[in-house]
Amino acid sequence: MTSLDDYTKLWQLSELEELAETHTSTVYRAQRSDQTVVLKLLKNHAEEERRGVLALKHWDAQGAIVPLAYDDGAQLLEYAPGPDLVAHVTRGDDQQATEIISGVLNALHSHPVDHDLPLPSLRRWFRAMFLQAETDTDPQAALFKRAAHIAEKLLASPQNVVVLHGDVHHENVRHSPRGWLAIDPKGIIGERTYDCANTLCNPPNALDIVLNQDRILANARILADAIDTDLQRVLHFTFAYACLSASWTLEDAGDASATLEIARLIEPVLDS
């Protein structure tokens, strides 16, 4: 594995400051000539990071940060200093935040899909939820079974297939001198409506705002109008996504009550 010192020399970096330690990388802010950049030093189990940088390259600076250099061990990225959009929600500008996210999605999704990219399909992405629907015997099992049925229908008739971000939420959209930009994509290929879903389930530190059916419906309408799709399709994807997110949480023996509550709030307004 190439070391931090090796990448510092390779990419001529200085003034490194550690910003975060995640399960996939150690993230630094650094200087490269007169430019502030981000260095991600990847860990062995960082396949999502490696796929994500392919998505960033595909978007070619439209709606997302730019990858300046990368290999299997590290990524040098454009720095978006912030702020993110969480404060918009907590100070009462929730719908404005959704409008900003809508604009970012339209920029990301403006590029024609490249099926040759080694990115997972949306069907593969839903595997944990399909497994949960098959095996869950707890009281919420009916939610997972309905979500699996809905996901099957959505995946069988995809509309507007693009390279998806896969994790669009208020912390992953940050302001920069170029405007609002997405960071930290997962990199998936599938229907663009999926990228609306996570936004409606976030931010997690504002559940008093998020767990509200009127809020979900109002923001879903903003997203549906912005990406020119049917409101019900946004709601169906969000219901399925909430159950997918709950499946991942349950796999890790975590508390999935918040995402399951979002699914319960959406379920009564689904038209099928």
C-alpha cells in the first residue's frame, strides 16, 4: 500500500490536515500550489469509493466535485468548502434545500448513461431489501414484502436510466465557488428517480422535521416537478428506499425505527 508520504510527494501536496476517518478512507484537506484540495487515502475495503470516483469522472464537473487524480490507493478531489444543506432544513428553509438538491440532480443526470462503466445496477443495490422481505418474520415484515413488490415493478420498467449518485442527502451537497456540488457518490446505474429518495429521508439529526407526512409530500412534489416525473413514482421509490435503508441498518444490528417510520408515513398515500 502506498503511504501518505508517497501521495504527498506524487501529487505535490502540503499543509495536510486530517478532516475525517471513515470505514473506507482517511480524508485530508491539503494545498496543491495555490489550490485547496481533498486527499482521500483509501483503505482495503473501499470499493464504493473506487466506484464513486468513476461517477465523478463521468459527470465531468457538472453538479459534482472534480476528481483531479486517482488510483486504487487514493483520490485527489476538488474541495467544496461548504456549507452543506443541513442548516437550511433546521432554520426553516427545508423546501429551498430541496430545490437546490433538485438542481444538482438535474446537472448530474444530464449526461447520457455509459453502460460500460463497472458500476452496479439498481437491482443489485436492492439485494439486502429483497433478502429482508424473504426472511423477516417480525411485525414490520409486511412493509418489506410490499417494498419488495414495489421495487420489482419499478426495476422492471425503468425510466430515464443514468449514472446515479446513490447517496444524495443534505450533507452530501456542499457549496463551492462553482455553486452547489455533490460529493461522496456511490456510483450506480439505474432510474434517476431513485436519487430523489434519500433526500426525503434526511437529515437524520432533524427527525422532528423529517418524520412528517406533509413534509414528505411537499418535498416529493418539488423533486417530481424538477426532474419531470410522476409524484407517485417518487413516493414509490422513496418507500422502497426507506425499507432498503432499514435493511442495511438491521444487517448491522442497528435501530431502523426512523426509516421504517418514514415508510409507514408514505404507505397510505401510495396509489398501488
